[in-house]
Amino acid sequence: MQLRELKEDSRRTELELLQELDMLHDKNSVMSNLLDIINERAEAAEEELERRVQETTTHSPARSASNVSQVSALSDTSMGSDEVFLTAHSAKEGVITRDWEGKLKVRIESLERLLAEERQKVSMMERKLLLAGIDTTAPSVSDDVKLRMREKEMLQEEVRVTWLSLMLSFSGPRKGKRRY
């Protein structure tokens, strides 16, 4: 009788822990979506800032073709010149320079931190399962494989989106909406 109660209790505990693990995965997904929204808003704000900088520089009478070619690659006034990438811009010109490598490094560090947190949560949940006395070696291995596959998919998607955004940013001015 006691053995049956212990088994039922351990099954309940296992189900609770698995539900909590699913909830953590869902929270991670929500956080990723929120991070994407924040990044989109930051891009929109940056584009708005560029547009306003362009408006203020367009109103100046001393506007020349060389000044136009030194505007950032995403601006509407760019003439498609490669001079944007060859010349160094001073802060006095009012040109917004982009630190793509720095931004990518920060994004990668952020993703690595999130991944480490998720791994820590998973290992903590596995420890809780072990302490509860539940033998979950086979499901744990398959869950670990699933988790790693999901992490790989998420990172591949992030690389693809980053690559697409970089390609779009270097392709010059675009009309209409951006699609990802």
C-alpha cells in the first residue's frame, strides 16, 4: 500500500516538474518574441532618427553629391555609392554610423546568456526529478536531444534573420514594407 502511494506521489511530482519545464520553455519563447519586438522597435526608431537627420541635412543649402554619398546605406538619399563603406565619417557630418559587428556580438552574447539560463533551468529540473526518485534516464536523454535540436533551430533562425537584415540593410533604399 505504501509503495503504491509513493509511486503515485512520484508520478504526480514528475508531472508537476514536467509541466513546470514546459512552462519555462513557453516563457522562453515569449521572451524571445518580446526581444524580437523590441529589436523591431529599435530598428524603427533608428530609421526615424536617420530620416530626421536626413531632413535636417536636406534643408541645408550646401548639400552636394559628395555629402549624399556619405549618408548611411539605409537612407533614402543614398546614391548607391560604395563610398559609404570606404570613407571614414566624422561625428560632425551628422551621419549615423552603424556598428554591425558590435551589435551582432551583443546579440550573440545575449542569446548565449539566454541559452545558458535555459540549460541551467533544465539541469535544475533534472536534479529535482532525480531527488524525487524518478528514473527518467531514457526520457531525459530524448528531452535533451529535443532541447538541443530546438536550440539549434532557434540559433539557425536567428542567424538567418540577422543575415537577411544585414543583406537588406546593404541593398540600399527600399520602397514599401520590410519583410522578414
